[in-house]
Amino acid sequence: MLRLAALFLAAVLLVPSAAGSTDPSRDLLPDLVTRSPAKIFVQVGKHGRRVVRFSNEVVNVGIGPLELRPRVGDCDRNGDLRDDRASYQRIYGDTDGDARFARGVDVRFRTRSAGCTRFHPVHKHWHFEALAEYALLQLQAPGSNGPSVVAGKKVSSCVLDTKRRLPKAPGSPRRKFYGSCRRDSVGGISIGWGDLYGSRVSGQELDISTLSDGAYCLVTRADPENRLLESNERNNGRTTRIVLRGETVDWHPYQRC
């Protein structure tokens, strides 16, 4: 009887736990990159205020999903548990050792704090803080950027699957997995998918009212505060050369600065 009990205990210990993966070398990490803007234009508003508007897309090119799970908690410490959620990144481990993510197979995971998720009053849904940051730099010469002329603007986003950009990426689902921005829904970007915000969406602009005509460098960066753990932290940024001329802007897709 004691021998059978010992064998049973050994078998239980060999069964992998769904949570508590503690081996970082087996993490299936996401990798966020910023695509070149699909559209850039100048918009003139009241009292002559000019803004440059642009689209932005963050794509996950890693071997694991970016997954954000909310928990009830006063992360902004204002005493109200209803206006925010503490956000935690779930990092899946390579359970079967094949170095690729398979949902339902790679069930081991660990979690880490990723900041706040708040309700966005304009978009009417919940946003993860600081998914992206935008800035304009003075372009002095090819390959040489001057100081920032429009300070970086951190943008919150409802993090979800919008466009499947890399259908051949191992582990990329055919259909979007993260598709809701409800208060307690799980957000994220699947492998090979992008989270796209169009140029006319609130937040997709920089004020250029005080800028003179000339060449500038539009800088877009994913995860500017390094709240998310990625396999590569050095490829989050994208630069695009633009030329302002009054109420117009000249630019070419994929022309970096």
C-alpha cells in the first residue's frame, strides 16, 4: 500500500501545472513592432489649429501571444474600483518543447504586472495605457535627427486583433482571438496579427500649429514605457520622413529618417 501511494505521488508531481511556469528560457514571448503608417495628412481646425494625422499599427511578430488580463484593483489609487482595472500580462511557457505556441497545448504560464486599463470616454470602451507613443523630430540631415519639436504623446489603446499580417507565422490563428474591449474581457494581439488605429481615430494626431514648413521625422513607438515583456525590446520604433508645406504634407511609405 505504501509503495502504491509513493508511485501515485510521483505521478502527480510529474503532471505539469497550468500556472506557475518558472523557466524563462521556455517563455513563448511576443515581439511588438510598428508598421509604417498607411495614411498621413494635415487637418485644419478651428482658429487655424493644424494637426498632422496618421494611422498606426502594432504587430506581434513574436512566437507567443501578447495577452493582457484584467483584475479588479484600484490601480490609479483614486478610491474607485469601477473606473479602472489592474492589467496583467500572461506569458505562456513552451509546454511540449516544440518552440511554437499552440493554444490548449502550451497551458503553463506566468503573469506579471503591466499597469492599468481604463475606460476611454471618447471611444466608449476600455484601453490599456501607453501602448504607443508618437513624436515629431526636426530633420537636420539624412540619418541625423534633431531635438523633439512636438513632445511625445502616449496613446492608450483597446488592445485586440484587427488585421492578420503574417498568416504563415507559426501559431498564428486564422481568426481573431482577442476581439473585445469590454471591462473584464481578455485583450491582446495574437501571433502574426496587428492592432490597427486609423488616422481619423481620436488620439492619432500631433499638433503642428507652431511649426514652420520643412522636413520632419515622425516617430512611432510601441510599448514606450516597457510595461510589456517581449523577446526583442529594441525593434519597437518606426520612423517616417515627412515634409510639411502649409496645409499639406508630403511623404512616401516606408521612407525612414
